[in-house]
Amino acid sequence: MAPGSFANISVAQAKALLDKGGADLIDVRELHEWQGGHLPGARHIPLGTFLRSPADHLTQDNVLFVCAHGRRSETAAVAAAAAGM
């Protein structure tokens, strides 16, 4: 996918990317949600923190954002795309 763009992907597609090491997994939920459980290998960056400086938190092109219902992860993806990532 081109830098500055994003797409919703299926769980199977996300798993395939993660299994081959082709994506950075960022959990944008709040700390209490993270502490209740999270995906192995995920980095915890609450959405508010991420939105203050998206480029500072992005280390590669393929990033998967996760949250509880999809709204926060979509917001993070839009911010990352706007930052040209």
C-alpha cells in the first residue's frame, strides 16, 4: 500500500501480516484496557499520545492499529496517513 493511505483488513489478513513479520502492531486503547489484555507483540500507544505526534511513533510502513471497537484505530490510521506514513 502506498504511504499516506490506509485500508481496513480482515482478521485473517492481519494475522497473515503479523505471522510473517510484515507489520507493526499498535494498540491505541487506554492503559486500563491494555492491562486487561492485549495482543502478543503489540505496542501500547494510547490514541491521545499517538495523535500528538504520529510520525514519532511510526517505525515502518505497514502498521496495524487495534482498539476495542474500531473507532480509535481508524482515527489513528487517518492520522498516520495524513502524516504521510
